[in-house]
Amino acid sequence: MTEITKNRFDYYVERVGQGEPIIFLPAGGFSGNEGLNIAEHLKEEYETHLIDLPGLGKSSGIEGKVTSLQLADWINRYMEQQNIEKANFIGHSLGGAVLLSFAVHYPHKVNKLILLDQGHKPFPRVPTSEFGLFAYAFPLLNVGVKLFGESFLSKLAPLFTQENEQEVNEIPFDDNVTRFCEHVHIKENHYVRTALKHQSDFSVQGLKLMFGYYDLNLPRLLKKVDVPTYLVYGTFESVNEKEYRNTKQYIQKIKKHNLPIKYYPVQGGHYVHWSEDFSLSEVKEFLTDADGTNRVHYEKSI
């Protein structure tokens, strides 16, 4: 069963299943239903709250400067509204960064944390894979956002909106799905089509979230995590040689710290939860493991 709600705190949520609560947050550009394949697999034992990101979708944006604490508070307000004392958390990409922030600031409210290709390496200073050639202006634009705030963002937003709308309007949906799957090296399926059909709307608040994300030091946050964590990361082997080397280097660095993390490499790129190498059964096993990671490091054979 799927229940869709927009509550008094302006969170847009789809709920799937019943049982112990899981909060899922998607990557930037997607709605909460990016995690539908996970929610449906767990629906007999867990109620998954698929939440749109603040300002990137149908959830309202965050007021003021976007920091790790502000992101954590945003999740905490939702939990208080829903009377959820403690939950499991699953987040992909930007959504994973929000939940990593929550786990650092509110560890007592976290049962288990699952990060989908997030936390082990920094967000690129020039994010070409997300914004193409426009990414080369990002460092300078970030300075403008810090100096002038939302007035500057209001002038930037049309540039992003026009680019997104032009791509959507010019490319037939089926072609867009094919192009996306080829670009991120995954096979097309019902869940990918559903997520692409319900991509999030862009806004000034969404742009503010993106620049807040840009300023997070993700590896530093991950080193502070003190809850049982399952890090599923794309190796990028045979996908992008430079990213493969970078990923290997950052994973080796993070493993030097005594962190409560299980590591699960997925052959492929960033969209690990849609990869054929991704194991939903192992996600469920991690969630149901009463002992958690207990600071035991794990590496799947590849």
C-alpha cells in the first residue's frame, strides 16, 4: 500500500509497507520514490517514508543558511511530527548527505544508517557529471551565494530551470530513459522509469540546498558517525577509470579509521540501488541484524 501525504510541516511523503519505520531520501533531481524498489522489498516488515528533499520536489525548502545542523533539524522535525522516536535511514547521494548529517547530530535517534554511494568521498569542486560545462562556474557562484544569499540565488535559478525544461521538452520520455540508463550504466526497469517520470521540480530553495550540499565536508562527517552504518558504493570499475581510482583511494583512507561501517562495493556507477550487483536481501539482513556492525569491517568479494 502506498500512502501519499503533505503534512503541516510541508514534507511530501509516500509511505510504503508497515512495521518499523525507515526514512528514505533521494538524490538531487529525484522525488522520494527513487527508493521505491527498496521500499517494496521491505514492505512486509518496514514502513518506508519516501520523502521529497527540501526545495527539490514537493517538500518545502529550508529557511536560512543550509548547514549540516539545519539538514539534521529538518529530519528531526519530521520525526517529531510523526511521533517517531527512532528509525532506520536510507539515503542516496544528496539524500544520503542529509541523513549522514542527521546521524552525526542526532545519533540517539538512529537504529541503522544505509548510505547509497555517499560519504566516502567529497562532492567534486567542479561537478561536471551533474551540471556539465556550467559546473566550471560553481566555485565562483558559491562565493556569490555566500555573499549575497537568496537574492543571488533568485538570479541564478532561471539558468538552471531553463536548462532543465529545455532538456525535458526536447527529448521524448522513452529516449530520455534510454539515454539516462546508458549514461549511468544501468539497465532500464519499472523503478527507473517511475523515478524519471516523477523527477523533482526546480526552485530557488532547491538551488540553495544544492549549494549547501556543495559546502559539506562529507568524509569529515562520515568519520564522526557512531551508529551502525552500511556503505554501498559504486566502484566505477570499467565505467570511469579516473573515478575508479579516486573511489579506491578514498575507501582505503576511510577504512583506516575505526568506524562502525560495513562496506559493500557495487560494480558500476553512482546509482548503486539500481545496479544488477546491488543486493536487496543484504540490505534487509543488515537492518534485521540485532548486533549491527559492532565496528566490524566487511568487504564483499569482487
